[in-house]
Amino acid sequence: MEQTDHCADSMNSLTLAEAQARICESVTPISGVERIPIKQARGRILAEKLTAPIDLPPFPNSAMDGYALRHADVAGQTDALLTVIGTSFAGKPYEGLLGPGQCVRIFTGAAIPAGADTVIMQEDVIRDDDQIRLARTVSQHANVRPIGDEVRSGEDLLERGKMLQAADLGLMASAGFSMATVTRRLRVVFFSTGDELRPVEETLTYGQIYDSNRYLLQSLLNCPAIEAFDMGVVPDNATAVKQALLDATLKADAIISSGGVSVGDPDFIAASLAELGQVGFWKVAVKPGKPFAFGSIGPAWFFGLPGNPVAVMVTFRQLVRPALLRMMGANPKPPLRLQAICRLPLKKSPGRIEFQRGKFELDSEGGFSVCGFSGQGAHQLLGMSRANCLIVLPKENAGVKPGERVEIEPLLDEFF
Ligand code: AMP
Ligand code: MG
């Protein structure tokens, strides 16, 4: 519901950037770490900086299947003849020393034998019994991965605060870490408010709607670093809201509610919050999502999201997600933004930054183009479901004509 001027005066009016800054300055990382096997650490937040305990690779090895040789024996020659004196397999090195005119059959990942400094690909030699003839010249150190080439023992491997992904865990394994020290899971309680809301298992009567916000919040919070608790739908009455908040503070680091923060909503939500904690009601200059509440209730941070589902998604992404990441001990980065040429006109009035739902694609010139959807209402999830990006229109923008450049935020399938 839109604010009346009278009510707007009684609320904090903030730009999106101001609201983001206030929230991020307020919340602090939770304490408590766990040591868990790396097999279970995907999506968890690394609680310590890791340096490499060994060189990677730990020994010089071959990047190719071929022959390890002494470059001095073949420098500049295409016809050089060498004698094959043994084989170096991955995991089963050749243990002797290469003398002049000698080479060793070698496979990818196998240790370079002592004396050798170069590997020639098997495709570049002609083998005849225990002799090879080089079919082309080879440069010194070709196809050799030197010891410590990727990282030296003692050098930085992973930053503290990194949300561990597949590559990070593979990297940790390659350096010999079997366990990871990670921040404990962030406990997030969420609920919907509204007498009109029914869970999807029930039947609607006239005037009721299904509660979509809890299902989308459940999904937005589906991250290994979070333990989410669904507290259901809380009816529009003071006792119920107060009880829900009190129950939530028993286990929550963060509480997220949806609905009930518009000025038109019954005063009891504001009253219950004022009684239990320090919560401010904000009018954030963002569309969708203008009404927003933020503050603390007991030990938990409270985020009061608007009721309309698209507003929930936009405010979650712009205001809640960075705060939760910070609480988890992660280093939140602003979402990736790209530029795209707008193919269809976009309607907008100046005054608020706006996130419209759009679909972007690579165009024939190698840049991106984007189209907005027709249903841009804050209650219309259909466009959000079909979108692959948000079109970011700055506060002062007064509409976009076809061919104009806009910023987009791709909705990547990143987790959390
Ligand atoms: P409110 O902020 O409570 O005034 O809600 C604004 C609009 O969002 C109203 O049309 C509500 O019916 C709708 N709404 C509130 N909560 C939900 C929800 N959980 N799921 C779907 N729509 C909701
Ligand atoms: Mg409501």
C-alpha cells in the first residue's frame, strides 16, 4: 500500500543505498565456528584464512603424454635420436638419472625424471623400438609443470569469509586439507503475516489468497550456511504477532517477516515491535518494496519485508541478503551488473530506483539486449518467474526508449 504524505512524514525516508549502508553498518558477524569434513563444506563460510601447506604442484611433472629429455641433447634439431631407458607413470616415477642422449617415456602427471628438463609430445616423435627420432624442435621446459608453479608453500590459498564452492573444496583437497573450519550456520526464522493468507495445502474461500512469500523465502534461504525455521502464517492481531516474535527470538540470529509494514496496516505490528525491541519503519525509495522495517528484537536482527511477493524478492536481494552474508562472516559483494540495449520502451516515473523484471540475451553485435515484461506489478510473480534479470532504473530515470542503454542484474543461478 502506498504511503499518504502525512504518514510518510512520520517515517524515515531513505535511498536504497542509505538503507543498505545502515543495515550493513548495524549487523555484525556471529561468533561460533565448526570443524567439518570438506565433503560437507559446500556453501559454508570459511572462518579462517588458508595458506598452502605444500607446493602445488608438489613436484615437477609432465603436462602431456610423451618423452622426457634433456633439452641440451636436442637443442635446435629436428632429427635428434634418443634412447628410451624407462618409463615414468603418474604415481610411479622413474627413479634413475637421465644421461646424455637418453629419454624416458612419460605420462601426464608423472614426475619429471632427474636430469630431464623438457617433455616432447608423443605425436611429435617417431618411435622405433627403444629409440625415438624427433619430428620437430622442442623448446626448453616445454610441457613441464614446475614445482610450486600454481602456488608455493606458505602463499595464500583461500580468504577468510569465502563461501566455499566446488572449486574451493577441490583446491583444499589438492593442498591436503580434509577438514574446514567454518562459521556455524546462521539461524533465520521467517513468517508471513496476514489474515487473508492460506497455506497451499488448504482451500481458499472468497477474499483469501495463498501465502506465496513463505515458500519463496524458504527457497531464498535454502543455503548450506543457513538454518531456516518456517513459523507459518501469523494472523493480524497483536497477541499473535508478539508471540511469534518472542518465539522467534529464542532461536534466531535473524527474523524475517513479510506483510504488515505498510502504513495502512493495523498499528499492532508497529506496536508489538516497539514493545519488544528497537525497530524503525522505513520508506525506502525503491520500487517495488517501499515500506520496510529494520531493527533488533532481543539478540536477533529483524527484517520486516513488504507483503507483495515481488517486493519481497527485491528487498530480500537488495537489503536482506547482504546483511545475512555479513552476519555469516562472508564478504558480501554487490550483485553483478551488466549493460544492455533496451529493445522495448519501459515506463517509469522519477523518484525511486526501480527494479523491473526483464529477459536479456546476447545480441548479434556481441552485446546484450533486454526486454521488460508487461506485468510489472509488485504482486505479479509471473514476470519474476520468467525473468532472467532485473533491469535497474536509477531514481531520476523517467522512462526508457527503445535503443537506450540500461543496467541489468542477471538473476544467476548462484546459490544464495
Ligand atoms: P501488506 O504489506 O500486509 O499490506 O500486504 C501487501 C499486499 O501483499 C497485500 O495484497 C497482501 O495480500 C499481499 N501479501 C501479503 N503477504 C503475502 C504473502 N505471504 N503471499 C502473497 N501475498 C501477500
Ligand atoms: Mg497484511
